[in-house]
Amino acid sequence: MNQPFLLAVDIGGTFTDIVLLNQNSNALMVGKVLTTYPDPSQGVLGGVKSLLAAEAVPTHQVQRVIHGTTLVTNTLIERSGARTALLTTEGFRDALEIGNEGRYDIYDLGLIKPTPLVERRLRLELPERMDAQGRVVTPLDEAALRQVCDHLRAEGIEAVAVCYLHAYANPRHELTTADLLSRHLPAVPVTLSHQVAPAMREYQRTSTAVANAYVQPLAERYMGRLEAGLHAAGVEAPLNIMLSNGGTCTVETATAFPIRLTESGPSGGALAGAYWGQRAGYDEILAFDMGGTTAKAVLTEKGEFAVVTESEVAHVHRFKRGSGLPLLVPMLHMIEIGAGGGSIAHLGPLGLPTVGPESASSTPGPVCYGRGGTNPTVTDADLVLGYLNPAEFAQGTMTLDVEAARSAFEPLAAKLDLSRERVAWGVHQLVNENMAAAARVHAAERGLDMRRYAMVATGGAGPVHACGVAHRLGLDTVVIPPLAGVGSAFGFLLAPTAFDFTRSYLVNLDAIDLADINTILTDLETEGRAIVGAAGVAAEDITVSRTVDMRYRGQGYEVRVPFGNGPVDAAQLDAIRHNFEQEYTRFYGRLTDGVPLQAVNWRVVIAGPSLDLSTLQAPMPPEG
């Protein structure tokens, strides 16, 4: 093979990890550098150049680069995205602020809801209306739209989200709007709700479209800058981007749908956990990934992951569901279960030790890094307790200052009247307890017995805390794989090119129009094959999997049901009904007689092959 090398790069909040795979020998080489702010691409380019030079790998021998980043998530959390406007149906501009009737804390009279990404005066209404079947009720007022274009120009708008009522059923008005915007504001990117989230539920669809528009200009600039930097360094290989669903896509696709990158890094950690767990002989795995900023947990059975299509980002309260911005994007079913190595320890309002959510990040970083940090962190606690080798940290590229870490705990020790070591031990235990509690809830929500699972720990801090968390969960087995500290980047190598497609079509199963459903599924598959094929996957290597979200009529939640490929006919419908009854019983323990079944969202996943690393040669860590 003339281009045997694959390069995977994961940007975390503290470190940027780089993994190089030689496909001829299945040998791995790794690098780790501090993440550079405000431009993370500088750390990527510097780390890639250093690793290729150290391993004497010519740049032209790199076949592909796979990249995951926290850029999108950080932009939403920090509210540092583009100046965005929302165009919506007359009477619906406040849907983004009203949300739904849910309260994430029913007893909090002063409950704070997430602030919309678009301020009210930039949420503009247009006369137009579709009904739920996609029939035009009110034609789009194009004269009013042209006036809106002038207003957007005067406001200096950098991105536009368009979300019309029931556009998933008929996107004609959104497409007309995009065409007119492209003529009047050609430099402004436009996100259409029916493209980024073609599903029912107006508030969630609007929120997703707005979030995509909000991060799009920044993501486009970043990926363009990174791609140009790689080319300037001699790496002409195509750049693929890791998605939250555990697949990859081209830069062009990622630029159009950057909101699908929100959990790109952690999804790589989940793939790595499943791979190493199966190689160790376990089928039921808890992939535990703890890095410098956060810790994530994913449950997997026989290499299969649960995928959710509705999630949240930028929470007002870090671990409370419902306190974030809702997104209708596919991602592996994972939860943020705790703080990372860089999370800061402090005393809470009641004078009790608390960890996070604030992080020291890479700049200044934990006190022991010697880069100007003054607040004690989880990493400082682990160093004081002797869990870290100060001379071999980050592959020996950094030397940690033990005495500085001890000194950092002095203020807390004085206030608590404890020794510095006791305070460090308390921080370590507190982090473990919080992560175990969150993971326990995650398993209970899915009706799973956590004790059956083997834990695979990845991430820079994962192996240090794995046994403490596993003990609290009642797990008997902990697997610490080779190269655990670069687990997410390694997982990128395992990811197939894959993309999810959805279409809402609400119908009673007994009254379904087979021609309509088959047309929808064919259209989704055709669109998917084009996108995956553009990433270089041969047509004969593409696989198709299909599911449908189903419920009893009147319910406000659905159960995802798999069904086979090929035309949907009466036999397929019987199989769908049977699969629904199995899944519903597994979740809720019973069925409901006499209530019609409804199909809500039809989903297709188009994927290429995964890399076979069954003969991988991973370097072992140094002893001691």
C-alpha cells in the first residue's frame, strides 16, 4: 500500500491527542500536546508535524485524516457563535423562548431556562403557513421576505436559520426562502430546518436549526483553516470529521451540519471502549472516558450502541435533563457523568468540598503543570495521592510539580482543618462517587443491570478513577487498555463513514399507504448513498439499516423499532408490529390492547465498512 497511514486527531479541553496507524503492519504511534487556545488548529498542526517527523513518516503516505473536536459544543456553551437571525412562520417567533411545558426542577420557583441563541428582535416572522399534511394554507409573502433581507443586511447578520411550521411535510416555502436569501445575501450561510432536522416537534426543530446556524460560520472557518494548514504541511489526504453518531463524514457535510459534531470526541471514546472490551472477551461493556474536562459513560452490548435522536447541550444546570438547548440530532446514547482531570476543587455555598463545573483547561491548567494555575484540580489531587508518575506524564513530555500541587490544597486544608493529603483524598473520592451515581441513573433509565458489565476505562484520567467508580457500581471487571490516554483518537480509526437520515410521516399502522412509505425510504436511501459515496465509499460496500419510531396513539413518546430492507409490504408491517411489541415490553413490561399503533419518524442509516484492527499491534506503556 503506497499510502498506508491513517491519522486520527482528537481535540479535548486540555489535551489534543494524535494517533497514527500503519495499515501495512497494524502498528500504532501516538502523540499528545496541550490544546491551544484560542485557535485549537495550531496545536493539531504542531502535533501532527511532530509525530510524523518523530516516526519518519513522509506526509504523502498519509491516506486519510479523521478529526474530532469540541469546537461546536464549546461555542454553544460559551455563546461565542455567529450573529444569527431566525425566520419563522407568523405568530411563532416566541416558540424558541416558550419551549414546552416541561420543568427540569418542579420545586424551583426561580427556575432559570436556557437563554435562546437568537435574541427576540432578530426572530422575524413571515406570512406563510403549511398544515400538518404539507398543504399550503397561506402562500409565502415574497415581498415581505425581500424587506426582511434588507433588514438582515442592516443588522449585520452572519447566519440565518429558517424554520417554518410543518416544513418537514412540505419544504417548498423554506426552499423558496433560501433561494431568495442566496440572491440578496450571498455571503450569509442559511440553515433550513427541514434539512437539519426533518422531524415533528416545532420547538426542538427550531432549536436545532438555530444552533446549527449559530455555529456554522465558525465551524466552516475552523475546518477550512485546518484543512489548509494540513495541505501546507504536505498532508494532502482527505480530512474526515467524526460525528456524534459514531460515524464520519466529509468536511463539506460537516460544514453543512456542524450541529452533528456536538459529541464527536466522546463517541470515539465509546468505540474504543467497545473494541478493547471485546478483545478482552467481554460483550457487555461500560465505556468510561474521563479526560481533562468531562467524564462520559456509554453502555454497549456486543459492539452495538443505543442511538438517541433527541439530546441537549449547553445546560443551565450541568446534570439536569431539560435544562439545556434541545437538539434533534442522532448521537450515541451517552451521558456526562462527572468532572475531568482539570476540574477545579472548591468549597460550595454550604462550606462543603465541591468539584467543577469550572475547569482549568490547558491554559493555565492544573497547578502541577506549572503554567500559572492556582486553583487545585482533580489532577492535582491524583498527583498528591501518588496515582500519577510526575516524570512520565503525557508520554514524558511534561514533568509535574508535586510540591506545587500539595501547596494548592493548603487553603482548603486550612478551612476544613484537614491535612492536604486528606483534602486531596476527599476530592478524589467525591469525583468517584458523583460519577458512579450518575452512571447508575443512566443504567436504570434503560432498565439495565449495571453489575453485568465490564468497565473499559479510557481518557487521560479514566484509568486513575476506574476502580473507584467500578467498586461503587458493583462491577467486578475493569479493563485498562493500551493507549487509554488517547482512547477517543484511537476510536476515530474504528469509525465507519456513516450518516443518519430522517423523515416524519405520522400515520396509523393499519392505515398506512405503502407507496408513500416506500417513496420516503427510497428517497432517504438515495440521499444517503450520495453523501456516503462522496466520502469515497464504494457502492458495493455500503450497508443500509432502517428503523421507525412508533407509539400507541395519544402517547407523547416513541419506541424505536428496527425493520428489514427492501420494499415495505404487508409482511414487513407484521414484522414491524411484532418488533414494536417486543421493544415496548422490554421497556415497560406490558402492552396496551385496543389502541392503534402509530408510526412517527422513519429513519435510514447509510454506512461504509469499519476498519479491521483484529491484529493491531499497540505499544505498551512504560513500566513504573
